[in-house]
Amino acid sequence: MNCLSDTQLSSGLVTIAIVQTIDDVLVLSPTDLVAFTGCEHRSFLDRLVARGELEHPHRDDPFNDVLRKHGQLHEERYLQAIRAQGASVVEIGRPDGTLAGLHDAEAGTLTAMRDGVDVIYQASFFDGRWRGHADFLRRVDTPSELGRWSYEAHDTKLARSTKAATLLQLGDYSRQLARLQGRAPRSLHVVLGDGTVEEFLFSDISAYLETVRQRFEAAVDWGLVDTAPEPVALCSYCDWKDRCTSQWRRDDHLSLVAGARRDQRTRLAASGITTRGALADLPAGTEVDQLRASAVEALHAQARLQVASERDGAI
């Protein structure tokens, strides 16, 4: 069983998510949710892994390993700074990969919250289906069912600015916090690579978070049919990249045409032009709905050059 944690997002990259089946329970995480918003095909493949129908690939990437290492160092520096301020810190041990372990980790987190410690490091959540592992929970002087205090989530990211994926991740931690302390946190916080802390209101993202969560749950439970891979920004960090690249080459996918944008590929496919070869062989003057003639001609010329280069073995 693969057990990737949300802390693998600490570098500011989104790693491949693993939709897990633990003791016959399908367990989801914010990492899975972020992956779904970026690429539904990735979620489809992860679901096959969870069902035992596909083996998850291992892809060595030294560059990502370096980024992940620096992300962990950034997290450790923030922890040291907190301790230097004299704050009380409780660290929650990592779950052992079982449902009981997930429940125990959340119980430890809740105990620390009830004790009112200043900071909870590596806090764990598990509501029976959704798990989560926040870098830090910090106490604030806002009353809750815990007492005269409550907690807000802080996560460290190497990035220079906060990404939408990070807000989804922290938003789900905040949703779990609301369940445990009886009130929603006012804010969530991102500690950027330069030490800047950005603050966002949970109320600004909660409705969007719930919409995306419901759509993801429905897709995982009922609607994840065989999907086709499409190149997206996060392909570079995805363990499935080699598999998808091989499929694009087998299919002579339009994404192989240099400079072809996704919206252009969509419009070409809607007109029946679904491969690079078909685009290369396009008759002169062919019109494509919602694409300028000059754009069609430029894409046709590029595809023709690439196909000829491969056929003749010369650039």
C-alpha cells in the first residue's frame, strides 16, 4: 500500500496522489483533491491502483528530490523559530497506515488541542473517509468548544506566492478543524519560502472547497470512467508522466505539435482532426470552427514539419 502524506506538498509542488483503500475503506486526502482538480486522468489511474488493478509506478526525479529536501528544511526552520519563541510544541506521530492508526493520530491531535498547547506539529485528521496531515496548528485566542481558544492551520511552502492548490489543501484542514473544535477557523496561513506569512479567510474559499469535494467524491464513487490523458502544468511532477507520454506517442496526440494550445487542440478534435498526422495532411483552406485561418495554417505547417522530420530522420 502506498502512503503518501500531504507533507509532500511542502516544497510547493503537487506530487502524485494515492487514493487509498485501507481495510476496505476508500480513504481520500487533500492531495487527492488537488490532483483531481489538475488532472482527472491521474485520479482515474490512482483509483485503479487503489482497487488493485494497476501498479503504481516509481519515477526517479533528482530535481524533485532536491526541491522536496529543501521544502523539509524550510519546515524545520519554521519549527525551530517557533521553539525559539518559547512556544509549547506537541508533535503528533505519523499514522501506521491502518484505520486504527489514523483514528489514533487524530485522537492525539485532539488531546493536544484540548490541552491548549501553543503549536501542534504534524497534526492529523481522519473523519472516517478523509485524512489530512497539517504542518502546524497554532493556537489563537478565539473561543471554541475547546475553551477560550481554538486553532488555525499553517503550512510551509517553498513557493514565492500562494497557489490555489495550497488553499484547497489548507481549506480541507480548516474544515476538519471545524469538526474537532466546534467552530470554523477564521483564517488559514501559508509560510512562504522567504519567510513571509500570507493569511486567507476560510470563509472566502469554503464554498468552493465544498463544491470541489462533492464533485471529487462523486467522481471517485461513481463517475471515474476511462479517461484520456491531457498535458497539464503538473505533468512534470507526476509519477504517471512516462505512461502518459508513451500513450501520446502511440496515439500521435495533437499535444505533440509544438505550440498547439489545449483550446486549439480541443477545437481541432471537435472538427474531426484528432492526430498530428491528420493535422499534417490537412487540405489547404480547411476551416476549423472558432479558430482563425492563420492559426490553422500555422498549426498545419508545424505538424507537417514534425511528421516530415520523423519520416526522413532529419530535423
